Amino acid sequence: MFSIPSFQIKIFYLLLGVVWFSTGIYYMFRESFYNGLKIVIFGAVFMLAIFAVQSYVIKMIQVYDTNLKKQKKM
């Protein structure tokens, strides 16, 4: 069965969040608060979109795998 350990998924999102949120916070203090806030919001939406797509693809692969197993039994 296709599976990714939850530890690896958490590390992926942690690293992705560090990149987006550290960049946004840096721009909040160094450039302008508004631009930094836009980066943080974009990063959060981007991470949610990746999470949604990743969850959908994993479920789709699991359904495909179960259908293949059912077909082989026949």
C-alpha cells in the first residue's frame, strides 16, 4: 500500500513554513508591514493548497490500489 510516514509530511510542512513565514516576517520588519503580511498570507494559502492536493492524490492512489486488488481477485 502506498503511504508516506506522517513524520516526513510534518518535516516537509515545517521546512516549507519556515521559508515562507521567515521571509514574510523579515519583510514586515525591514521593508513594509503590508508586503510582509502579503507574503505570510500567500505562504499560508500556498501550504493549504499543497496540503489539499496532496491529500486528494494520496486518497486517489489508495482507491486505485484497492480497485486493482479487487480486479486481480476476479
